[in-house]
Amino acid sequence: MIDTASRLLLRRCIRATTLLGWDVIEAPDGPSQITLVDPAEILYSEDRDQTELAISRQATVLIDDGASPATTTKLSLFQTHCVAYRVAVFVSWVRVRAGAVAYMATAY
């Protein structure tokens, strides 16, 4: 099951719901497929000693609004009194068995 913190973090880019008690994650920008995952069959590892945190007050960020045609806006962190954070977390995962993940392409 997806924990509450993960649901809040993912809420901005995907929609998480349930179907018959199972977690369903809908990704509007994902591939046209249905993927079934047995989370009990996935091993996950995180190297917390290698986590990197960077903070910047003097950078320019290009903001893309996703419209067509593409338009970008430059945002100066210094001029707008903003701060940018970059966090890199090193993770790895592996399937315990081959049948832990299955997918099927869809045409809709």
C-alpha cells in the first residue's frame, strides 16, 4: 500500500486512487499501458549516507509552462529573494521474481 506521505508527494503529478482495495496510480503523461506491480515482491534500498542537498540563492531558473508553442520564463532567484533546493537521493530496487511486474499495452 502507498503510505500517506507518498500520496501527498505524488499528488501534484499523478492521481492515486483505489480499486477493489488495491492502490491505483494514474499518470496522465505515462505510457498507454496498464501495469500491475506486487509491492511485496520488490526490494528497495536507499543509501542515506550518499544523499546530497544543495541550496542556491544565486541562480536563474527557466520555467516552462508546458503550452504549445513552448514558452519559457527566466526567474532570477537573487532578484526575487528566492531559494532553490536540490536533493539527490540514491535508491535502487530489484524484482524478487519475474512475475512481480506485468504490463499490457492499451489502445485508449
